[in-house]
Amino acid sequence: MFEFGRDLRRLFEKARDSDDLGWLELIGVGLVEVEARQQTVDAGRVSCPRPHDASLRASALWREHARRCGAAASLEKAESAAREAVRHAHNDDETIRATLELCQSGMLAFDLCGDPARLNAVLALLAALPVARRGDTAAAVAALHARLRARQASISGETATLQEAAALLDGALHGLRGQQRALEDDLRLDRAALMLEAGLAARDPRMLDQAGADLRALVEAATPEQRPLSRARALALCAAGMAALAAIAGDVTARDQAHALFDAAADQFTPDHSPLDWAAIQVLRAERETLPLLVLVQAEALTEGGGLILGALAHERRVAQETTRAGSIGDLTALLEIETGLRRRLTRPSVVSTPLDWVSDQIGMARIALARARWTGQTPRELGLMLIEAAATAREYGAPALAQRAERLTPKTETA
């Protein structure tokens, strides 16, 4: 038994020393932070033999921690470590690699908190880089450029732009030639999300088939024993796509399959393993099914206060479910209590409130007005304009999912 334990420790230590950070998926967010702190200390030692590489690793670890929990401080530490790597670079290739780490932190900041200006800033950094001489470095630059363009295309929502971005992702994948597995998986996931979005918008079976092929490959490659987070992210996207198709076609079987996929994604880990991944899955599930209120309350608690897009989405879902329950039985008192809480947030916002929090609250106020109107007969007025403004604000700050929620309500209201 003791020999077995020692073998496990040796295996873990070997994984820690490798360049592939996939082993991080097996440990909880708390241990990721411990690893990031230790690596930062090691990189800062005068005796560190390779400070450039050590700083790059520290940056990647802090970025992984930020991706799991949304901590702004971790993003700042990732950027700081990347700048240290730039300072220790000895040639153009090392400078490019360090700058790519810095750019990835900027892209993650957009993914977490929105604001398309972040994407523009990162693209400007890429444009200023010297031409990479090494093939793998050039492929990494092309991959990051394609991922950034994909995010810009998602904000615009235009089919032609989405297709152009998908072509860039295709080219970047071809350039990698299977040599950088983690980056290839990220590209495939981005391409699947983009093709799924474009395919649903255009009702294009070819795009949906491409998305399905990418997701199937990702799920098959990511075993639950080795890469639970990658598997869960791919399963969640599969479930979201299946649920959307089920809603379009009115297919009960497909809807049930989507529920099963969401459950499979959620079963890959616990909330303390990767809080944001767990919360994202619950928010996606709540789009298509009624969840226990405590689940949505927990998802909101895990994502609030950091200016996160996911925090605004979780708040909107929780308010929507509470409003639906109260409205279904005509509980006007409960509706008033929900409305009072939203008005308090709107009139006395906290110091960490963002425009996306305002959007979420506006959508909630519209839902309450519509629910009340069904029982009082009083037609809500000016909600159309309010929701149009909310959707425009969400798109301006790079949160198309939140904008779509406002837009779905808009036809039900008067714009006068």
C-alpha cells in the first residue's frame, strides 16, 4: 500500500515538471493557487536557472486559477509574471512567447468580464510582434489571432463574419499539425462554439455537423480520469447545442438528451474544483429547465462581485426563475419583493457593479412587469425601449448571451 502511494507521488511530481499543464485539471482550485504561488516564488529566486521559462509557467498557472474562479488578482499576477518573462527574454522567440502569455491573460479578461476594447488591445500587441522564426511559435501566434477574431465575430453575430472567423480557426488548426495538444483543443472548442452559433442562426446543417464533429473528438479525447474539465466544457457545449435544436424542432427526445448531457457535464467535478465551470453549466441548464432555487443561488454566489459576465447571467437566471414561480400562481406580493430587491440594486449600486449588472437588473424588471400584467391586465409600457437599450449595452460590453435574453423578451412588449 505504501509503495503504491509513493508511486502516485512520483507520477504527480513527474507531471508537475512537464510542460503540459493538463494535470491541473485533476486538482481543485485551491491547489492550483498553491502551485501558482510556489512557481512565482521559484521564478523570483536569484538562483533560478531559467527565469524566463519559470515566469511563463507562473503566468500560465495564475491564468488557470483565474479561469477557474474569476479572481481579478490572479489575472493581474498572470500578467505580471508574463511581463517578467518578457524582461528575461534573450531573443525574439522568447519575447514572442512571453507576449503571447500576456495576450492570453488579456483574452481571458475579456472572456470573464467582457469589454471588446480588451480584444483590440491584445490584437494591437500581436500586430507589433516581430515575425516568428520558429514554426511552432508562428503557429501559436496564428492560433491566438484566430481565437481573438472568433470572439469579435461572436459579438457581431453576423453570419459572414462568423464564417470568416471559422476559416481562420481552420487555418490555425492546420498550422499546429497536432504538435500542441492543449492549444489544439482550445481551438477546436472555440471553433465548435462558433460553428454552433452560426449554424443555429443560419439553420445550416453543414455548420452544425462540423460543430458536432469537433465536440465529439474533444469528448472522446478527454477522459474523466485525466481531463475532467475539458470533458465537461465539451459536454456542456454539446448539451447547449442539443437543447437549442430541440427547442427549434420541438423534439422532446432531443430535449431529454440535452438534459442528460448537462447532467454528465455537471457530474465531472464539484463546485469547489472549478467554481466558474460548475456555475456556467448550471446557468446553461437553467436556460432550458427548472432547477432547484438553491442551485442557482449557489451559482450566483460563486460568480458575484467580480464584474463577471457569468455573474450577470447567473443573477438574471435566478431572478427569472423566482419571477416565473411567483407569476405562475399570481403571487403579486412575491413579485413586489423581487422588484424591490432589483430597484435597490439599481438605485444604490455597489462599488463593484458593472453595466452588465445593470442589464441583468433591467431584464429582471421587465420580466416582473410582464408577469404582473398577466394577472392585473395592466399593459406594461416603455419596456420595449428599456430592453432594446439593455441589449445594446450588453453587446457593447461583449456579452451577446445576455443581449439575447433581453431580445427574446422584446417582442412581447410594446416599444411605445
